Amino acid sequence: MLFKAVLLVSLLVCLAASEDLSFLYNGFRSANLSLDGTAEITYSGLLRLTNHTRQQKGHAFFPHPITFKNSNGSVFTFSTTFVFAIVPQIASVIGQGIAFVIAPTKGLPGSFAGQYLGLFNDTNNEVLEDWELDYGPHRFKYKDLYIATKGFRDKELLGSGGFGRVYRGVLPSSKIEIAVKKVSHETRQGMKVFVAEIVSIGRLRHRNLVTLLGYCRREGELLLVYDYMPNGSLDKYLYDQPRVTLNWSQRFKVIKGVASGLYYLHEEWEQVVIHRDVKASNVLLDGELNGRLGDFGLARLYDHGTDPQTTHIAGTLGYLAPEHTRTGKATTKSDVGEILEARDPNLGPNYTPEEVELVLKLGLLCSHAVPEARPSMRQVLQFLECDIPLPELSSLGLSASGLTFARPEGFSEFP
């Protein structure tokens, strides 16, 4: 490592054990610490862990074992205070650090000097943060993802967006096709998106949601691994004179699928999940052309029966609910937004007029300027399945030609 780490003046550790254990070092000359590597006690009594020697590490351990659990298995609390200084040899080199460690043995054989703070190596560096313990799905090895995507080469690139690039891959061991998103990590927002995807979609399981298989963190690399969707995103079939179009029955199937996925997010899962970025490019099509909602980087979670606390505007311009842009608060009504464009010249004569009319009217209801006037996703599904009739548009301040200024009465909840 290209820096010196020096512990200065004092080190105080207090352990709330059955027999109160505490030790205080004012200088280390008589401390009898267990040292390894380049660690040494200087003439002035300072503990110096590393020096200017390249690719070296140093450790200092308390000489005697300390008990952290009592006989019934409960863990003792402890606190530590120490003063230290890091003197980099090259000021512009990043990555210097020092760690207070609890280890089962004195010494950390096989640890790398230049990585992992001198504590781990490539085979035992699986350090989990709190959010990973709570939400973490499978953690992939970077080497496997690198091989799967053939080195993330451009030929495997599926697409790119505001928060990263997505590559197709095949896992070397199982031969399963995957999609790997390399999340942009140059900004704090990139890390927020990375964690948001894991904590929101990591535990969600529904046939109309893209499944997150796992993730990988490697130094500055942030990667998310998903089921591969062979038919790509929905927008490619709708806009910019697509080479392949979807017929009406396929479109209607996608609409009902996305509605089913949103209903699961809003009402069926253990918490309420607001997606906040529902649009055609975030709807993926699997091998059977089922619509699956993906890209949960802007998602927010909150408990059922409570109000969402977010007041930050997030989403894509042109798709944001009007009250979201005014107040910054996203709710389930904000997600009740984009309904697939139902009628265009590419459809030809092969469509069901009653279904097209239903979707167009439902689109007007879902885009109503007053959030209370929009149906819930439960009601949207009931309308699409013809379990309940659509209300008269005029009673909700709507007309076939668009919005009117009549005050809407809103929706009552259906069972």
C-alpha cells in the first residue's frame, strides 16, 4: 500500500462483559501487542502499521482472546475509540484506509496488501452490508459475469439508458441466459439506483415482473443480473416505424400483464411498491410475449396503510402524473398511468372494437388530472377482465373527446 497508517496517542476499548473488561493505551511501547507484516512500535511509542514499502500490509492484535458471547448465546456490546493518521505517499491515489477488526485468530494469512484493506483476498472478500443481509438475492462473482458477457463487449450490448448499459450473457456453469446491467457509478445517484433495484425487486416474485437474479459489487463496478427477455422492450414494437408490430391480441395481453404486475406491487406484496417510471421502454417481453415490468431504480417502498414520504420528483418527462410534478409526492395513483396505445394504422382490421374502446376509455380514466378520480390497479384489472362495467365518462368529468371541467366524484373501492 502506498501510505503509512499510524495510531496516535491512545486506544481505548471497553467491553460490557460479565466481568468488565477495558484497556487503555497511552502509547504502545509496553502494550505487548501481536504484530505482523510491516507493523512496528516506533521509538516514540506510536504504532505504525505500514511504511513506504510497496505492496505490504501490517496488523496489530490484542494479545489475548476476548469473549463476546455469554453462556446463553447473547452478544456483549463494546465500544472503541482511537486516534489515527493516514499519510499517503501520493496525494492523488485513492483507497487508503484503516479498519478495526474482530477476528477468530491472530493474523490474517493470505490477505492482499493492495486491496480489501489488507483483510481479505479474492476468495474470501464476500463482505455483506446491512442492506445485503436484509434484501440480498444471490451475489455473483465478477469473473462469471465477465465470461458470460464475453468481456462486456459491444456485440453483446442490448441497450443503454440514463443509469447504465445492459448486456446479454450466458452463465458458464448453468448455460442460463441472463441480462447484466452495469450501473453507472460516477454519481451518488448510480449507487442509489443500484441499491433501490435490489431492495425493491430483489424479493418480488410475479409472472409480470422482470426477475432480479442477483448482483455483483467489485471495487467501482456495480452490476445487476436479470432474467433475459428475448423479445426486448415494448417501445421497439410501437415507435419509430418498427420492423415488427404486435397484433391487437398481443397488445391486449401485454396491457393486462402490466396491470397485473402493478396490482401485485400496490396491493398484494408485503409492502406497497411505487414504480414511478412506468413506460413502454421499461416493459420487457419474454419468449411468449408476456409483458414484464422492469427497471425499479426509481421505486419507493412504504407500509400498507401509511402515506409515502418521498417528495422528490422522479421519473420520465411526458409520463409523470401531474400531481407528482406539482408536489413531488408519488403514490399508487401516479403509477396508474401509461396504458398501451391501442389504435394505430399498423393494427389493420384485425382487432376487437369493444376491447379497443374499453382500453381507450380506461386510458382516459387512468390519466385523469385528479388522482382521486383514477381507478386503482385492482379496478383496472376488473375493467379489463369485464368483471365490472366502466362508469360513465361524463360522471367522472370526462368525455370521449377528452377532459372536461366537471368535478369528478371519484371511485369507490370495489371488493
